[in-house]
Amino acid sequence: MVELGTGPLVLFLHGFPESWWAWRHEMPAVATAGYRAAAMDLRGYGDSDKPPGGYDPLTLAADVAGVVLTLGARDAVLVGHGWGGYVAWTVAAARADCVRALCAVAAPHPARLLTAAWRLSAATAVGHLATMQIPWLPERRIRRADYLRRHLVAWSGSGSGFPSEEDVEQYLEGLSLWPSPHCALEYHRWLVRSRLRADGRNFAAVLRRPIDLPVLEITGGRDPVLPRAAVKSSAQAVKGHYRHVEIASSGHFPHEETPTEFSAALLEWLGSAAPGGDGS
């Protein structure tokens, strides 16, 4: 856990194959604006606990709710990218009492994402998910710097300069200690395993609850894996105020590829949806 600043809590949740480091640009900007910025490593990543189970979204949502309370806050604005956004949407549905507002980055509402996953535009993401189901080989693959670099480059917009060698080294370090690689892949594997199981049906039932919170969805105009239909239909799951911002020059990692533009959009929204900082 890394923290900066004081004020209303803004809790950042990273995606695959990242760590809290993904939010290094946004945290100072948010703290300077009068918020308490905190970034956690999700279960199984980095310095977090790495138990053998608990990688289903409802358990991960309970982790996040527990962190909010442990930090002494009544609620938090959640900012989640990728799998972190998937978890953040789940917290908003399952534990709305501890969520003040939600910013989902390259992460449509999970139910809408699953509905749109069959579309051709999502073929790259579906292929990525499918390869992660193979036993043991993916664990070895994601511990290699060349794989991490190729993955991050392939899912980014061209010309962004991301990832740097430092970025690759940071994420490689986070996945270097066993069982971190296995834990990271359990997110992917649960999503497939759960389709015909009771825990999957329970999750689907939770997702049917409307999100009665302010929601900002930030996507990259050059994201090669995001189903556009899922982004457009996410608003249908939101009862509160919904806003979508597309950063045209960014790929799947707008917070890393275009951090200045991303922080500006986030801070503008925070001032209206979650006032309390200097900009409110």
C-alpha cells in the first residue's frame, strides 16, 4: 500500500500485469488536489497476501472494502483499471456502502463485458483469456521480461513510449516471487471456470443490481482489445450520473500512456462527483 496526501480517500486498483506502480503519475496529482490517494496491490500481486484461493470477484471486492475500512475511511472513490476496474465495479454492486464514486479505466461493466466478449472486436482479449487457461505454461511465460514487454506494447497505442524499461522491471519484480504468477492467473481462470458454477451465478445476480453512484468510464481510442459495445452499454447498468471520456491517442493503458490527460479528466470529474478536494 502506498499513500499520499490527506482528504477524501481515492483508492487506486491496478490491472494485469501491473501493481500499485501503475498509478505513480496520478497519485501526486490527486494528492495535490486535496485528496488522500492510496494505491494497493490486489490479492496475489506484489506485496499483498497470496493465499491459494479467493480470486473470485466477490472475495476480491471484500478485500477492497476491508482496505477502505482499515484506512479509517467511511467510503472511497475507487479508480480501477482492467481487472482492477472489474473488481471496482463489483465493489460498487456488492458493497455500495463503502463506495463514494467509481472511475473504471478500460473496464466496462462486467456483465456488459461478458455479453460483448463474443464480438470480433474482442478477439484479442478472448484469445489472451483462453491462453491463460493452460496449466503451468502461462505461469512461466509471464515471469519473462520479453513477454511482459510484448504484452504491454501490443495493448498500448503506438508512439506512447510506454512501457519503459523501468516499467517492465517494476512489473517483472512484482511477478518474480512464487506464487505471484499463479495468483495473477487465477483471476483469468475463475472467470472461465465459474460460468456453470454456483459462485458464477451468485456473481451474475450481484451484477444485476443497478450502480446508484457517479461513474466515470475512461477508455483509449486506440485500445485494441476493448469491446466498444460493452463500453456503450455500461451506462445502462448505472442509475447514478454516468460520464464516458475517450482519450483518442491512448491504448489500453491511458493512465500510463497519457497520464497528464488522464489526470486532468479524473480531477475534473472528482471535483463534481466526489467533492472535497481543493478543486471542489
